[in-house]
Amino acid sequence: TLARQLLTLTFCVVSSMPSFAQDHTTIKTFPNGAFALGWTSIVNTPGGIFYYNVDTGAGAFATLDGAGAHNTIKIYAPGAFATGWTHIVNTPGGILYYNTATGAGAIGRFDGAGNHTTVKVFPPRAFATGWSRIVSTPSGILFYNDQTGAGAVGRIQ
């Protein structure tokens, strides 16, 4: 019958689709005050997690294990990083720091001990201003402006 054929077709399509996560498990919770206040960016890096405050330039570097244990490895005092980085994105070429108002940028890297090295600094207007979203993909870094719909794709060499 037609109903049986449709059911068979649907079953075949569903069974050939890739499996996706269907559930969520909280591994660990942290109480109020467990983390410092004021982090404006939290970025996954190859060596750990980078925390940054756009207004003060303070930062921290930490690791997170599979059991949810959080270990702060290094704390950076206010002024350790430039202020004003509105976007911080981990890319295959390093961590991209970008200021949407000025178009300034920088590339940096962390080692496993949480030590930061600035690889390159880009002056104001080196990048276009106004990018509101930046995402790293396997094909390049996508820059997007949510006010104009403009976009660009680039790479860090």
C-alpha cells in the first residue's frame, strides 16, 4: 500500500542520517563567586581557556578537565593586555584580537603554562571597522556586520 511504502521510505531516510547528541548532562556546577567577575570574553584555545576583560585588559588562563575540574594556571593583572578588544577568536593561525571601533587587531598565542606571546600587532584600520561577529571555520575566518549585512573571509598566515 502507499502508506507502507511511505513508512518504509521514511525509515530508510531516518536510519541513514548521522547520529546527533540527544541529551545534556551537567558535569559540575560552580557557586556564585567561584569565578572572577567581569570577564567579557572567554575563549577556548589549544592549551586552555582564556578569560579577558575589555575595560581593564586583565586576563586569566585556565584548564578544564573531563570531570569539570577548573584549574587557574595564570592570572594577568589589569593592563597586561590591551583594552578594547571587542572580539577574541581562536584560529588555526593564532588567537585573533579585534577592535570593532578602530579596526585594530593582534595575533597571539598561549603555551601550556598560560604564557602569552604577541606574534603581530595590526594598527587601527588594518581591518575594516564595524564587524559585529567573527567566527573561525576550517575554510577561513568569517567577519560579519549585523547592521549592514556585509561580510568578509580571511586567513591568518
